[in-house]
Amino acid sequence: MTSRLTHLDSANRPTMVDVGGKEITQRVAIAEATVRLPENVAEELRRTGHRTKKGPIFDTAIIAGVMAAKKTHELIPFCHPLGLDNCSVEVEERDGVGLVIRCKVSIHHRTGVEMEALTGASVAALTIYDMCKALSHDIEITSVRLIEKTGGKRDFKRTAPSAAEGQRTAPSEGDAGQQRAAAIPQEAAHGRK
């Protein structure tokens, strides 16, 4: 089977994908973004309980990520407007100077929600940058990537840790029939672990 770009018509003009004939299924996507903080910024955030003069960093990033996921179709030209069934954003500290943001989105629909999950994770990361930039501009947003998606023609699950975790990534494609349960620890459900 030859892969082709789905957002081009027969004349190679940009177009929205017609999903009208697709089967309605439960679709889930999880995306991740990593924020690397300078040591002095990470220490200050731990000292203040992850708050700046602008307010609670994690809580604000979670709200921004959910809002962004719901408005993805307004940002990405050919994304369908979707009424999401659920969207959750989690922020976890890693390695003392890193933050990992995970956005999980689900819907019962004809089209997937990976763009919504990627948008949610990205905007949550940008919000953390915005809330911390008074402390330093040497903050990096890295490794924005899809972790998992299920419910469409092709399932996908990333099997290797991110480059931010010290290793190269190697995605794997799964069969549409292999449904995988997305497991994100409950203790991180409120943005902290």
C-alpha cells in the first residue's frame, strides 16, 4: 500500500478530508511535550510550590492545554471542529530540571484526536514558558510528540523513551484491531506527581 498525503485533492490542492463515510469509533490520543528548565529556575519553582507572580504554573498550564485542545480546529486549517468527550493534561517533574506534559484526548467520532492532543501538550508547555520567563529565557520546549493513538485505521504506540529521557525514540505502528488501553497514573491527574 502506498502512503499519500490526505490533505491534497487529485489536483494537489489543499483540502479537508471527508470523514463522512468513516465508521464512528472510540478514539484516544496521548501527546507529550517536555520543558527543560535551568537549575536555578527549577529550584525557585520547587521553593515557591510551582507558583510565580502570575499564579499557579501547573494549574494554569493544565487549563490552557485543555482550552487549546478544544480549539485546535481554529488553529490548524484542516482539522475538523470536534466536541471532545474528554481532555486531561498532566504535568510531572522529571530529573529535577524537566517537566513532562501529557495531554490525553478522547472522542467517539469518525476522525482521530491526535492533533488535539499535540496542540494541548504544546500550549501547556508554552504556558509554562510564559509563566516562568521572568526567571529566565533559557527555558527549552522539546520533544513534542505523539505517544499513542487508538481507534482509527492504524493504531500507534511509541515504545521507546523520549530523547529528553536520554535515548532515541522508535515509534511502532500497530494493527487497527489491537486496541491498547492508555494508562496514565492517577496521582498525576491534578498535574502533580
